[in-house]
Amino acid sequence: MTIIDAHSHLWLRQDTTWNGLEIRTTENGRSLFLGEEVQMIPPFMIDGKNSAEIFLSNMNYAQVSAAVVVQELIDGNQNDYLETVRKQFPDRFLVCGMVDCFGHDMAAEAVTLVERGFDGIAIPGHRLILDNRRVLLNSPEMMAMYDVMERHDLFLSVTLADGDLQVGELREVAETHPRLRIAIGHFGMPTREKWLEQIRLARYANVYVESGGITWLYNSEFYPYPGAIRAIREAADLVGMDKLMWGSDYPRTITAITYKMSYDFVVKSKELTDEEKSLFLGGNAERFYGLRDLIVLPYVKNMSE
């Protein structure tokens, strides 16, 4: 089956702040992250570079045809690097640009991103709630940006705060901009209360949900993630499997598992039909993102097999 990753990240170096706290690459795949040192990427990536070339090697091994690269405030603005990635690997990556969500001219920034060839814009909504400030997803500045995106057919990749805190805001966006393609990330945060309120937004024709990060949300139970499968089943029963997409949240998730394991638990599940797996792992993303002429990757036998 065709496999498409709807939620991944790339960066050359983390060097930024969020809510007054530092995020910075250190060594051996670690980063200083909001006051503590964490294993941000696998320890063999000793230079801290989360590059397209390393990701492509993982994608080729796992037979993933294409990936959507989103952005997060905790990684810093990666527009310059992702513009280069899109030009270098146009058949493998769709890339999201990032705007200054705390600025006042997001529409103008969106126009610039269109001119630079970005496919979408990523808004980490859960990062817009600071100790001393909050930016609404339906603020006048945001709505002006969505106007630009809708006219130029850029998709919106958005993650929301836990539960239903920002659901009303995004509902207004979906209703006001019915031609704006919206992908909700982190599968609505299914380990949190009221997560199905986010899933219900996929009842709008222009809204889909992707599962980026679902393996870290169920990390405590680990592979093969029966809780994650139950969440996928519950969401499908609510809005239909044709509105759900797989995402890995690469590379953070592969500190605990391999890249292939981030979708293999779906393939091996007996709770989903073959048709549902095909839709979830690639068919829905192929339609939502308008992907064409995807590469077909051969299976390469492991030496240990």
C-alpha cells in the first residue's frame, strides 16, 4: 500500500525560546528543552542535525513514499532550510512555512511563503498560550492569513491545546474558510479529556485529522500500542476512516522506536480492515494533499532476517 507521513519535522539546529524558556541543541542528539536536557533525537545523530537526507534514508527503508514537514515553535523557524529541502526533493516532501504568530502582519508573511514555494503553513496552536499572553486562532490577523491561504490553496497544519480549549476558534476558521484544507495534528491528543471534540471537527468537509505523535502519547503502554488502535477505531466510528491520516512526528518519536514501528503497529492490527489501513496510512493523505506520481519503494530484506 502507499504510505504517506502527514506529520514530520526537519531542522539543522534548534536555537530558540518559547514562553521565556530556552530550546537549544547540545550534543549526542540531546537538547536543552524548557529547563531540562532531553534526548530530542536518536543518540547516533551526534551533530544534532535532523536533516532531510537522514529522514529520506528512514523513509526509503520503511517504504514511505512522501512526507509532510510541519513546523513547531520549539524548533525555531526553519523556513530557509525547508525551502531548500522542497527544491532539492520535490517528489518526496511537502513543506509548511511558519509565520510570526505573535506579529501583526501574518497575511503579508503568507504571501511571501507562497512566493517561496511553500505548500502549507503550520500553526502550533498549543504554543500560542503563554503565561502572559494568548493568541486566538480566529484573531483578525489569523483570519486575514487564512484568506491568503485559501486563495492560493495552501493547507493549514494545526495542533491544538488539550481538550476543547481551542475547538471553537478552529470551528469558526473551518466555517468561514470552507476551501481551506485543515489538518489537525496529534490526533486530537487522545490521552487527554475531551479529545473527541477535536475529532468532531473532521465532520467539516475541509477538515482532516492526522496522528502525528500518537506513539509518544501511548508510550507508557509501548508497541504495539493497543490504546492507540482503540483511539483510531473510536475516531473512525465518529467521523469515518476516510478523514484520518497517519503521521509519525519524526524524529522525536524514534528515540523510543524505529521509524517503521511508528506505523507498523497499524499494519499488524487485527482491529482494522485492510481497506481501513490503506486509507489511514496513505490513501486519505494522497487525496487531501493532492499528491501525484508517488514513488514506489521496494522492500529491502534485513541482514538479520
